[in-house]
Amino acid sequence: MEPDVLGPPYERQTIDLGTDDEGPVVATLVRRRADRPTRRAVLYVHGYVDYFFQTHVADFFAERGWDFYALDLRKYGRSLLAHQTPNFCRDLGDYFPELDAAAKIVRTDDGHDTLLVMGHSTGGLVISLWAHARRDAGIVDGLVLNSPFFDINAPWVVRRPLAAAVSRLGRSAPRRRLPFGLGTVYGESLHAEHRGEWTYDLAWKPLAGFPVRAGWLNAVRAGQRQLRAGLDIPVPVLLACSTRTFRGTKWHDSAALADAVLDVEHMVRWAPRLGRHVTLARFDGGMHDLTLSGPAVREKVFVEVGRWAEAFLAAGPTPEEPTPEVPASRAPAEATTPSAEAAATS
């Protein structure tokens, strides 16, 4: 590991992935250790037009006795090289090698027994497909999906017939730029130089995103079709999303209180296709990246994730940590399915 751009206590390791048709390919694994030795770890995977900068997420887990890792996928963030098309892939399975390598580092090299994998947006779709593909390998113990990209946020005629035509273009001309993009509303709602509270590298996460390529859209649609046909993820899954979708193309204050990128009802609809043990949690006022929502909302998100992990991954103190004494009058009730905001699906 070497020092990361975030500074101490963050460090990073470059994962060599060989070459593709553009040249050398790498991924980057960022690590932030908990204060005490632990055998539990979280692996975080970002979304599209994204990279890991959410240090408050790492702090949340580290303070609760989890070592935190974040993976910048190939051609994203720290892993984006000068000769590469930003954020491009032809198949979501292209990301499985870096996920495999990161999991090996976390579980084997660094000696963790429990691995919780957390994915946002496109990252949530990617890790779902990967967890399904590796379901017999015993790599993953639980998944947290933060507003996963389970369908295209557009009317049916765009999601299906038109997208199918674009996908055919993606096979013949994969790097063809498409005449639409993400817009700036979501970026404005996040960055501190605009209407948000977060500071991050706009070269790695531009306000309006990178150009959308036909091959990338084809890859996403293929992954979404596989999900909708049904996956078999054998470990507990928490799917978290907002209660509302913002559909405007220009700024309105309500954009900061809703998912301004995806349709949250798509996430709810397809959640049961993930596997046999899925918990759904929805947050009023949540943004697309729930962990970047307003302070009150993201606090609820963290509470829910923490309770879910305690309930389903037995995430109590590690053997190296003494169990704190709790006065009888304040002893917590036995852990159950997370709070009333969460509804179990199967």
C-alpha cells in the first residue's frame, strides 16, 4: 500500500489488470483501517461517473470495528489512465477481475473472515451480478445496494424498443457517443461550488458526467436483463433507496430531496429478483447517493445500515475488542429485521 490522495489514514494499492484494446488497465483499492484489529471488512464500489471520496462512509464503518476498502474500477477515478475512454466497458463482467482481486486482498492477504460489499448505482448492479456469479465461492457475506441501477430512467418506449436499437449500435460501434447524458442537476445538488456540501475532483466526477457510449449502454442493458430474469444471491441483501424520483432537467429545490438520476420504483420492483433474502429500506428526502443526502437523512441511512449489519451479519464487537457493559435499564432488545422504514421482500 502507498499513501492515497485523501491523505492519512487512507492508503491505496494498484491492481494490474493487464491490457485491453486501449492499452494497460489498472484498478485501485483504497484502504482505511479501523482503530483496533478486526476480522470484518467492507468493500465499497462506486457508481457511474464516480469514484471513492465519501470518507464519512469509511469513518462510519471504521468507528464500528470494520476495516474499510473502496475499489475504483478500471477507467474510473484513480484508475483512469490518459489513453482510456472514461468509465467505458463493453460488458459489466469486465469488472469481475478487479472485484476478485480486491476480495482476495481483503479476505486472504489481510485476513478478514467477514466481507460486506456495498455498491452504489451502477456499482450496485455490478456487485449484484458478481455476487450471483460467485455464489458458490463463499466470498461475500452480505450486500448493501445504495440506489442500484436496475433499469433506465425513461418512458417504456425509450427503455425497451429505442434502447434495444441503441444496444445494436453498441455492438457494432461501441464507442459511439450518444446524444444524451446525465445533465447537471444531480452534480449541482452535490458539489460545494454549486448547491451541495461535498468537495471532490471534478476531473474524475464531472458535473455533467462523461459522454455516454453505445457500448456502455449495451453492457448495462445486458446486466439489467440478467437481473430481471432472476439472480440467486445466497447472502442477505439490503436495498436502500429514496421514496421519490426527481424528473426535471433544470434545478429545483426538490432535486435535493429525491433521486435525481434513477427511478426509485424500478429498484423496488426488481428487488425480489436478487435472491431469497432481501430487505428494502426507503428514505424520505434521500438523494441518489443516499450517503450524500442531507445530514438528517444520511444519519437515518447509517443507522439502518448499522442495524441491518448487526441483525444479519452478527456484527458485534470483534474478538479483540471487549464487549462494553450496558446498564440493564438501557440494554437493547434482541436484534430483529431493521426498523419500520424497512420492509422485507422475498
